[in-house]
Amino acid sequence: MRYEIKVLTTAKPIYKIHCGECNWELLITANTDESVQCCPWCGWSDLEISHLTKSGAFQEIECKKHGKMTILLPSDTIEPEDFMDNLFCPFCH
């Protein structure tokens, strides 16, 4: 049985940052159109020596049975506007 799915957010980009200070590679998802200003791990804000790219998209949905979830599509070939607004709950049959 498939339960009703509610779209909680429009698709937004996934940001990938390789921080020039702590050297971690992180993926960032946020329901905002603001630009990334610093590394979320160490707070380093000199993005000149860091590598920041958009790497896919995500969308938040809610299933009546399984609750809220975030669907990530970490592909360099997809943009948020390519994301479908009729996703399925991956836990329903």
C-alpha cells in the first residue's frame, strides 16, 4: 500500500566543500537560497583556498506512515529544477 506523500520543500542544491583549513570534504543541504559562507566543521571562511561546488539536489518529503525524510540525489548532472515533485516513499511497497 502506498501512503500519501507530502512535499515539505522544493528541491535545493547539495553543496560539496573541501575545506582548505580542516581538510574535510563535507556535503551541505539546507532549505535556503543563501550562499555557503564558511566550513560547517571548523568555521573557516576563506573559501579562496577551499573548493566549493554544487553536487546534486535534495528534497524533503513526509510519508503518512514513515514520517519525514530527505531524498538526496548526489549527482553532478542534476540541478534542483530537474527534481520531480512526485517522489515515492522508499519504505512503502
